[in-house]
Amino acid sequence: MIEETSKENIELRIQMASRAYQFLKNTTIKERAALMNAVADQIEALGEELIQIAHAETSLPLARLVGEKARTVGQWRSYAKAVASGIYIEPRIDLAQTDKQKGDLRKYNIGIGPVVVFGASNFPFAFSTAGGDTASAIGAGCPVIVKAHPAHPHTSQMMAGAITNTVKEFGWEEGIFSHITGTSYEIGAYLTQHKDIQAVAFTGSFNGGKALFDIANRRENPIPVFAEMGSINPVFALENLIENKAEALAKEYISSLTLGVGQFCTNPGVFIAVKGESLNRFIAAVKNEIQEVTPAHMLHNGIYESFEKHKSTAITQPDIEVIALGETEKGKGSATIIKTNAQSFLNNPILSEEVFGPFGIIVACENKEELIQIAKNLKGQLTITVAATPTDVHENAELINLLKDKCGRLLFNGMPTGVEVVYAMQHGGPFPSTTDARFTSVGPDAVKRFVRPISFQNWPDEFLPEELKNENPLQISRIVDGEVNSGSLQLETV
């Protein structure tokens, strides 16, 4: 039984977060980075008990959980390094000159205020309580209130403890991090509409993310909701590539589609190609590959039931041919592939909806014009893969140019599952894959979501934040009078 955090306790946590925000505004990027590295140490020190509890709550394989824990530790450390560098505060200094009316101007980014983070079900470490949203918000200087995902409450509590213990050891305000539990929709709604909450981060379903987005925009003071809501992540297989590698491509596609029982937000749910002998070879190989996939338990019963419901809905649509349909076993996701034609795909919006699990649709097009028609009608995606040779790219320039408008990450071959935690990663995309395509929820650039600029005009040096002082005590790179400058400023005193 999951304890439902009371409204009174939630209100107390919000008040604590508001006080903690004032505290964090007076911490430097170096100090926050030190806290983040200490959190990483705490998480790393969590032993076998954490892995076993997460395994029992999610059915995820032990090896996957060990890897995800390491990724989570790495996120905290890499984000800490980025925060300490000063890259996200973007310090800008324009010194007083005789021809400038406003005198001395100095600008940097500060945290926007208390942030609510909703934990995800499919990544109990990396996208949940102590995941990238929490790490990036704290790095930006924002207190975090986590609404734990009810699918793994004990795992969430252990990860929360690592952060809470670190904050306590540093002697910082307790409200820097809070952990709230419960299953009711009302908790999320109350947090999102509370006047003291300044941003929301969410990873999950379209319905959940869009509901929070709508609540936030109905507020008297609307706030940003950074919701990552998934997508169908189409693969466009072009003529020369599929002709030369149909069997290898089928193996690669099925491996990605069924990875983690298909429970990744970058799961390639749609495969699009022009019909012909090459596509027939691909389909035959897909049938063989599917036979090697063993059904496995999904994250929890709610996801399993949703998978079965949406899979059945898709299969019963007109103009559908079932290519492979695994036997259903309670709680387990059986890999399923169906096939349709381009016009049915274009005219039936049900076929463009994400089926969260090991489910794929092959769309057989009559010609290249139908490929382009599908590209024009695609909704926003997290990823789009172009399976192609260089010749294919030259011959399909219009298609590829269109696809750039439709996704956050455009792949040239390979498959989209697996998200590298690096600066150049873009894990976000046009609506409805996310609510704000300008930002990523993976990689150090995730910090950008939770800052805003403030400019100081003609302030005495002693009252400026450390990041903007003349001596540059933090030794960070700044833009001074339009030029990159990492040194101190030697100003004449009058």
C-alpha cells in the first residue's frame, strides 16, 4: 500500500522549497556542483539491496539495472562538471563606456524557482526520483519536489534518501529536495497549479503530460511544463540500403523494437519503405527474427494492460495484415508486427499512435511520393531514423529535408534506442513528442530548462554575485564587451 502524502504535508514541502530557493540563490555554481558530486557518491554507494528492490518492483533485468544505476551516477557527475564550468549561467559583462547611456551591465542566469519532477516508470533510476530532471534542476539552483512513480515506491525512497542525506550533510536547507508519494491525480494537479511552483518536468504518457501542461497554462501565472511524452520514432528505409541489407536491417530493427520489452520512449514503432522484393525480404526476415524473441514481464500490470488494449485496437483496423503475433501470457509483452499500406496509415490516426511495448507497424508505400506524403503528415517525434546509403541521401534530399522539421534527433542508420548522456544529445522534439522542442531532457544541456536571465546595472562589485565580480573568483569563461574572457577585470577606480 502506497502512502498518500497529505495536502498539509505537500503544502509544508512547498513552503520549505520556497525558503530553500532563497538559500540556493546565494550558492555559487561551484558549491552546487560539489553537492551534486556528493549525491553521485551517495547513489554509487547504494548496494545490492537497491538493485534487488528495483528488480522486484519493475521486472527489469539485473544487468540493465546495474547499468542504469551507473548511468544515473554519471549524469549527476557530468551535469555537475557542466554547472561548475559556468556554461549555463552564461555570464555577460558590458563595461561602462562614455558612449553607453546605461553604464555597467552584467547578466547571468539564475534558477527559476521550485520545480516539480514526476518520476517515470520505465527508468527507476535515470528518469525518476534521482534522475536527470532532479539533477539538472538542482544544478540550475532550483529546489526539487519529486512526485514518486507508484510503480516502484521502495526504489524511489532509497534514491530519495541518497539526496536527502547529502543535503543534510552539507548543512543546506532541507527544502532543497522533497519526496512525495501517492497515486491520486489530485496530487499532481495540486502541485502543478500551486503559485509557488515555477516549473514542471515530466516523462510519461501523452495524456499525463498534456494534462499537466494544460493545468500550468490555466494558472494566473503560467509556468513551463517540460513534458517528454514519447513518440512512434519512425524508420524510413530507402531503396539502396534495404536492397543491400534487408536481412541485416530486419535483425537490427527487431532487436531495437523489442529491447527492454519495447518499453523505451525511443522505441522504433513504425518502419516505412517502398514496396517490392527488398521489402518482402525484410518482412520474411522479420518473421524469423520475431520467433527468437521470448515474451518478458512488462514494468507493471497497468502498462501490460495498456499494451494489450492498444495492440488489439491497432490489429483490428481495416487494411491490416498481421505479420507476427506472439502468444499472450499474463503480464508479459509479446512481440507483434503488423503491416499496412501508406494511404491507410495516412488516413487512420489510430495507426500513428504510440503502442508502448514490443509492437511495430510496417508501412508499404507505392513510391517515393508516398514516403514524402507520410513525412509531411508526421506529428513531432523524438527520433526519426533514415536507413540509407549516401546515394539514397542524394536521391531523397526533399524527404530528408522534411524530416528535419519533425524530430529532435535524426539518425543516419543505426537504431534510436539508447540515449547517450552527452552535450550533443537532443532528447526532445516537436509537439506532441514534447511540450517544448527547444530543450533536451538528457545531457548537460537539460539544465537550460530551469534558468532565467537577470541583468545587474551599475552595481558595486562587492554586491555582485561571484560569477560576475571583477576578479572572476570562480575562474569561469565570460563574455566581456563581446569577447570571451576568462581572466579578471582590471578596472580603473575613480
